[in-house]
Amino acid sequence: MQPINVGIIGFGTVGSGTVEILLQNQDIIGNRVGSDIVIKRIADIDLDSDRGVPVDPGVLTTDALEVINDPEIDIVVELIGGLEKAKDYILMAMEKGKHVVTANKALLAEHGEEIYQAAQEYGVSLAFEASVCGGIPVIRSLREGLSANRIQTIIGILNGTSNYILTQMTQKGLPYSQAVKEAIDLGYAEDPPTLDVDGTDAAHKLSILISIALGIPVSFNSIYREGIDRLTPEDIRFASEFGYCLKLLAIARDLGDRVEARVHPAMIPQNHIMANVNEAYNAIYIEGDFVGPNLYYGLGAGKRPTGSAVVSDIIYLARQMRQGIKTFMPPLAHVRKREFDLSIQPIEALNTSYYFRFSAVDKPGVLSRISGILGDNQISISSVIQKGREINGSVPIVMLTHEARESSVKRALSLMDQLDVLTDKTMVIRVEEG
Amino acid sequence: MQPINVGIIGFGTVGSGTVEILLQNQDIIGNRVGSDIVIKRIADIDLDSDRGVPVDPGVLTTDALEVINDPEIDIVVELIGGLEKAKDYILMAMEKGKHVVTANKALLAEHGEEIYQAAQEYGVSLAFEASVCGGIPVIRSLREGLSANRIQTIIGILNGTSNYILTQMTQKGLPYSQAVKEAIDLGYAEDPPTLDVDGTDAAHKLSILISIALGIPVSFNSIYREGIDRLTPEDIRFASEFGYCLKLLAIARDLGDRVEARVHPAMIPQNHIMANVNEAYNAIYIEGDFVGPNLYYGLGAGKRPTGSAVVSDIIYLARQMRQGIKTFMPPLAHVRKREFDLSIQPIEALNTSYYFRFSAVDKPGVLSRISGILGDNQISISSVIQKGREINGSVPIVMLTHEARESSVKRALSLMDQLDVLTDKTMVIRVEEG
């Protein structure tokens, strides 16, 4: 069989991981495809850095168009990241009839619809397993493995950097700022790690997962998000006393006529299968109406795991080519569109339980005033911890609520803000019973 | 688009789950395939039982050949289980040019090669996601998601019944016999649950996973297996004191020129991601050379999860048909065969650490005689628990070893058997550090 030629745009971390796998595992990849995969061209603005992989210098170019316009290249792999340029390259490659592999979650979350439509228009395939949780084949599982199911719930630990930071805060009792510093020093976080810790990266990934689960692109901007920077080791300790641990979760639920989609720190029970997902690991918990609960776990970033996903996509497209077909299924794995539009429920309509930490002056009657306001707003308390120890001159009162409505919680908290017995803003963390 | 016609042979538990999904989720399945999936015929020897799903009686037949010979049926689903008849039906259906879906792990483990070859000979597809761990799409992940990797390690909790029994023994301190009785009463185990608890079922599944990982069928009979029936709640408690828990594991490792493949009870560290896999859940831990560790978790049996896997295979084959192709890839997902044969390493050559529980008389010098024999056989001890409490008139001496060779352990134990200070056979459990 004729070899299949691949062109790569972007020879950074993921690009060099991809090249390393294609070279080091070329025998087994060839066995699995039935044809050899050849790296025909690699474009990058930096031709000088040593990536530690043996590449014929003649393959390298600074001009991405030399990849896109090469008539012998069958599959173009976009690994430069960013929005505009990456989108242009992908669309140009598709126009030339090339299949495209990308790891670009931000691009798909923000301009996915345009790219999915272009793939269908030009009759080519788009593969993007690497865009969500690196080495975990969750996109494939949603597109194929769980295809018999209505996907009801997705709960993900989708960002390895913030999971690493929270793990350090939990295991060593570090404050947020110090855990971030250590993560940066050890290479687990960029400096500053803004998009990782503020929930943006997880929301990008969640929007892609929802789109595949439900079959239509979902607007990334309407996903509620909240970061981990305000969390304290005290809250992690109190959570643990209640039997919970703290994770940055990305949560989606199909509510029938609308969808819940949110990214925020949340408490989950310590015996939940996700509770042991620590360090830089990612996990995605998916419930389907027939399959029940499923969990997928692995490394969500790094050149080797992400390279593994990119190469699995190259293999998939190469297998298609060997069968003489252009696309096995559309990008979102739905041939017919869902009949109605997908609107994301505003966060105010959420019903969940909550953790509150009040900073109160140490006087009689405080608890009764707090619980009075909660009661007036239909928020009922399930358990309370009140401890004598002072933090910054006040006493923490910590409680868990039964299920309540987010809008009621907001109203209650704005009333609390006016209480003179509370010395600081109240810490609120949502609880996910799973 | 024309509908795609499915015929089902076997209308038992999994059969009725499959029908229920095809009926209840026909809208989303149709959206995902782009064609409707129609149940054209169902064969079963029992036409009278109520399966709780609304099926037109005209669809039912007692004659499997009416399914196989129906020229309008595109996909035949074999769900009768067992070996000879199931094999005949599958081969006949393939000969008629039909694609086949099966959930029959025993058949694939024992006669897989013949069936895989027939599929290739007749140019049809064989799909068998439901044969390993029901609702967990692990076969698809090995065939596609991890296809860029050399699969180095597979560690599975592949049998839900024995995991349920071990969970009850662990959480309630029940002896084996009582935990089995409860599992039977609650419908988690057949009566008697022989193939589930003796490791046969897990070995069937492991042989299928190895075949896909490495690309050639592996002989199920050469997989070492050992059941859970000799385990006691005391061993589970001692394991816990050492920081381990007890699971029935199916383990495979690619050793380059041969493969390790074994099913037996094993101790794993309590902080291992598999340690929280309890009740009837299954999990498969897979390490690839680039992707690193991956875990897949879910329900491995039951009509709904297994039906989910069967229907995902029907969808996969229907998508193929819509693309006008017969088979996207061969059953074991390798087009070229591995160049050498795959021999399974005999258990005697295993190197691992061990847990020993000696039943000793309570006299001075016992420990020194035991450790003397171990030392003579190059087995070094990493920790010991010796407790005063008597069990059946003797005192337990419990120890963990460093890595040792199985053949040395066997030799040492046969020497111990002759010691008059030991009152019972020594309990040996392998330790999997993960």
C-alpha cells in the first residue's frame, strides 16, 4: 500500500510529541493502519530549537502554506494553537481537500460551528481527540462507545493545572498563592496560569463535550465559570470534616428543553470515584440513560499524552483513506440535527446544595440571625460546624445546605452582607453529590 | 436514507436490553446514524416470556435460520451465548454476507481466531464491544483511542460478580461463603457462580483485550488463573493493615518476546485509582508507552449496560454501511500481523511481591525457621505482622516480601509444608504495586 503523507503546522510541545510517536512507533502504527505514515513536511517559525527528535532538515519550513499547498499531503495537523491563524490554516487545508487533525480546544469552542460546517462543505474529516483531555479518548467514547445513549450528565476534572494546585493545597495545606508558585516552578503551570485557574480552559473543553453529546455546537460564552483563586486551605479542611473534597468541576446536564453547563470549584463526596483523581490527572464522568455511570481517567496534557491523541486521529483518518472514504461520520457525530436549539440554563436557575463559611463576630445570637435569613429564603441547613478558633479576628461558622436555588442563595447572601455581625464576605462553594 | 435492518438471535437478558434501547432511543440513534435502525426479526426458543418490551409478535421466530437467511437483514446480532451453536450461527451469517455483533466472550476467547478469519474471508465486520466489560467502551479505546501506543500493561477488574463478593467481604467482614450466598440472593451472582469466581470469565475477557492490544489471538488456555474462593476476611483485614486492598485482577504485560497473562486475587495499594472500584463495577487500567496510565470504569454486566455496548456496535456497523464500506478495520484492528508468535510466560517465571499468612504454633523460634527458608530461596521480607490472637488454635504470622520469583516461592512453600511448627497450609496472595 502507498504511504500516507502527513504535514504538521506547529513544531512546539505537542508537535514534537506527535513526531516522536510517529517515528518511534512507526512499526506498530503501520501494522494497525496497513500503510506507512510519512511526515512529509513540518512548518514552524522556529527552525533552530532542538526538539530532541531526528527530523530531516529538508522536511522543515517556516511557511505553513508549503504544508497546505503540498499536493502530496493527505492530512494536515494544526498544532500552533491560538485563534485566527489556526482557523485560516484549517479552512485553507480543508478547501484543498485535506483532512485536518487539531488539538485546538479554544478554536473549536469559539469557532467550532464554522469549522464543522467547512469540513462538511468540503467533504473532508476533522479529528480533534487531542482538544479535550489529551490522552484520554473521551471524544471517541462519546462519538462511538456511548452512541446508544442519551447522555444525561458529564462531570469533568478537565484542567490538570488547577487539579494539581488543588491537590497541593489539600495534601500540604498550602495557600493558593504558594501552591500556584510551586506549580509554576515545577512546570505544571504557565506564568501566570490565568486560563487554567479561572475556568476558561475547562469551559472550552466542556463546550466541545456537550456539542458531541447533544449533536449541536453550544455557545462557549454562555457557560458559567468561576475559578479556584479564592479558595483557602481552611475551606478544604472544613470540606474534609464534612466528608468531601474540593475539585474544579465542569458540569453539564441535559434537562430536556435546556442544558446545565457550568465550571466552578465544587465539593464532591470523598468516596466518589472522582475523589481520587489527583495531581495533574484529568477524569470525565459520564452518565448515559442505559450505560449508567462511566469514568475515563488519564493525563490531560503534556507532549506524550497529547501526542498520543493526535496520532490516534492521524491513524483514524489514514484508516478512512485506506477504505476510500472521506468521512466516516460528521465532526459532531450526528448526521441529523437535533430539532430544537440548545439554550444553556442561567446559573440563577440552578438547584444544588451549598457550603457556606461565614466570618462572624463571636457574640450570642449570630447563628440565629444567619439561619433566619436562610430560612426566609427557603434555604434549609443540613449540618453546621461552629468552632471557637478565630481566623483573622472572627469565628468561622460553616454549614452545608439541602438543595436550594442559586437565585435564593444570592438574595440571602446580599442580605447577609448588611449584617454587622459578619466581618467578611461569605465563602460559597457548590456541592455536587454526584 | 433507507432503514438498516437488524436481526437478533437470543432474546434473553442482553437481547431484551438491546431491543429496549433500539426502541426507546430510536430518535437519537437515527440522528447519529442518519438512517433508522429497524428490528426485522428476533429468534429465541422461548416466545412466551414477557420481556417488558413492546415487540410485534410477527417479528418473533423460534428459528435462528429465519434471521440468518433473511435477505433484507444487514446485521445479525448473536446473543445466545454458549460455544458451538453460537459459532455456527455467526459463521453462517458471515457466509451470507452479513455483519455480526456478538457479546460472546467465551466464544471469542476459545474460537476467536476462526471467527476473525471468517470475517476477513467473507469481507464482513465483526463487532464485539459487549464481550468485555459491558458498558465500558474499552475495546473501542484499544482499537482506536490508544492506537498510537505500544500497550505495555493491562490491569483489569473484569468480573463484577467477584468484585461484588470481595466488596461485601471487605466492607462487612463476611466470610466467602456467606458473601456468595448474599450475592446469589440479590441477583449479582448465578447459583453456583463458578465461572465468575474461579477466574475463567475474567481470563476470557483478558485474552480478548490482549489480542487487540497486540494484534494476534492469544490462547485463553495458557492464561494462568486462580479464583477468590480461598480468601478470608482475615486476609482482607491484614491487607488493609499493610495499606492494601484485595481484588480479583486480570493482568497482562508486554515483555517484548513474550507476554505475562494471569488472573488471580491480588493486593493493590489503597491509594491506587483501582482501589475505589467497588460493588459490581468493572475497571480497566491500561498503560501505553506514550499515553501513560488510562483508566476506564463502569458497569460490566446487566441488560442495560451490555445492551448499550451491543447497540453502539450496531450503530458502528450501520455507519459503515452508510459509507458503503464493508469493514473499517479487521476485528483485531491490525492490518499487518505481528512478526512473531505470542507466547505466554509460565507463571513460575513471574517476578512480583507476595503476601504470606502462616498459621504457626505459638512457640519461640518459629519466625526464624520461616525466615530462614525464605532467605535460602532468595525471598526477602519487607514487613511482618505477628499478633498474639489465635485463629483455630494457631497464631498468624503475616508478611510482605520484596520482589521474588514465583518458582522460588513455590519451592520455599513446599519446604514450609514439612515444618511441624506450621499447623495449616500457608496463604499466598500476590501483590500488585501498580
